[in-house]
Amino acid sequence: MYLGSLVLTLVVAFLKEFRGQALLLLMLVGVQYVAVFWYCLSYIPFARQMAQRLLGRFMSQLEDMD
């Protein structure tokens, strides 16, 4: 995921005739940060499971607000 978004970021950055380039670049950089963060969580025991549970709780609270 990280390497794919890195390559796409470079390709989009060097394309001159692409419209909406800034927004797409920001999204791809965001994907890179999330991928690196997820990879770093793998070094902490049970951190990925904890992050999944926290994200699930956050999403369920957002659904309850509707």
C-alpha cells in the first residue's frame, strides 16, 4: 500500500496536464501516512487489534449520531 501510493504520488506530481492534482496528491500523501502508521503498529504487541477496536467504536458512535 505504501509503495503503491508513493509511486502514484510521484507520477501525479510530475503530470502537468492533470486537473485536480493538488487534492489527489494530498489524498495520496494521507494514504502514505496511514500505511506507515499501520506498519509501525505492528511492532507493538496487540496494537493493531486495539486500533481496530478503537476505530470500530468511533465509527459506531458516528452512526449513532445520525
